[in-house]
Amino acid sequence: MEVIKLDDVAPDGVRMIIDWGKMSTADSVFIPCLNVKKALKQVEAIFNRRGWKMRVHVSVESNTMGVRIWRIA
């Protein structure tokens, strides 16, 4: 079993490593997933720890369901 680290996301059970430290205001990331609620909960915890604000849009990109998250502050 793979260990999920504090800043990793795994809404569907597959670990995704995102380099949050490189994310600046107005940057966005798309997280492909079916379990949108769990993805949002995990990302919200990461953003809260960092003191960031976010904007979220559930979408289908390149025929893949997921969430696009923007850092807005």
C-alpha cells in the first residue's frame, strides 16, 4: 500500500503528487477524478494549511471528469 503524504491528493484512491510550492496566484491545476467531493475536501485542507484561497470548477477536460482549482490569493 502506498503512503499518502499530507499534500498529496487521492480522491479515487490513486495518489497524485502536485507541487503546490510552485503554485502562484492565478495558477490552476486540473485533478482528474470521479469523487469530486473528496477531491475538494482534500484540496481545501491543503489550501487552508497554506493560508490560500481557491476557486473551483467541476468540469470535463479532454473527456476526463475532474475539478479545476485556481489559487486566487
